Amino acid sequence: MKNLIVILMITAFIPAMAITGTIGIGGKATLTDVKMHDVSGEKFSLADVTKENGLLVMFSSNTCPFVIQWEDRYNELKTWADRHNVGMIVLNSNYGNRNGVDSYDEMKKRARGQNYNFPYVVDEDSQIANAFGGQTTPHVFLFDKNMELVYKGAIDDSYKSAADVKQAYAKDAIASLASGQKVAVAETKPVGCSIKRKTE
């Protein structure tokens, strides 16, 4: 497992040249009205789940070791976002694995097995990931009420254990956003498995 994680960490940052777009801090979210198939059977757009103070968008997957180690914090992050009147949605953009480990059926199994309390949707053809510049699973993007980006990067500074977290980047950013303060750490390096995106 350790060797696998080392390999994944080495390769996690290689897809940057394949990303067709990116949003910098202060940039505006695009494709917010695109409807995406949720594991519940419903369809949601980013606009549908945005709340008064904004929206947290996370790119994730079913089997990435980094996701698996961070995953027990997903529901807590949703509860935290709710408390601060921020929406949250998780996108699976792994087009390359869509007929395998990241199929819609496998997404449903994952969501059910982990008791996800948030929309987990299919990003068809990786269009949102490509538009935002999503790089890894996980990778979070926090937008304010005007859908302008105020934070992007890792969930926190310890994928291995919640007990070892010293900087809860996403939670701190959400709290600052909700209180009307500037986000102190606006960007961190995402850590995870590369998104198996569609690039053509």
C-alpha cells in the first residue's frame, strides 16, 4: 500500500498539460447550469446545490487510495458546509474508468457503503473538471455567493489521518467565507490520484 501511494503521489501531478482550462482565485465558475446524474437517480447542476454563502465542489473517485484515506471526512465536511450555509457537491470526472471502477453503478455502491450525505454526480466527459482545472481526486474548489473562487486545493494537510490535521484548509476557508472574511490560505497543492479525464 505504501509503495502504491508513493507511485500515485509521483504521478498525481502529471496531467496538468491535459487540462483544457483552469480557474484562478477570483475567477468565476462556468457550466453551473449543466445537469449531472446523481447516485440518487436525480440530476443536479452546481447552481441547484449552491447555498446563500456559496458552494464547495470536490472532484473524487471510488478507489483512489488518497480518497479512501480522506473519505471518512467527507460527510463531516458536508455538515460543516451546511452549518455555514455553503452547498457541497462531489463530482466523479474519471471518464477513463467509466466502464470500470468509476462506473455509475460503482458510484452508487460507494455512496451507499460510505453513507454519503451529499450529491455524488457523474461529470460526463470530464467537462467540469476540464473547465475548472481539477487535477486530482480529491481536489476541492470553494466558490462564494457570486460563484467566484476563494479557495482551491487539498481538504486539509493530512490525508493519512484526521487526528494529524494541523491545517483544515477547506473548513477554515468555509468559515472565513461565511463570516465575510478573506480566506487566509487561498490555494494549496492538491494531493491525490490524477483525474482520468476526457481531453478531446
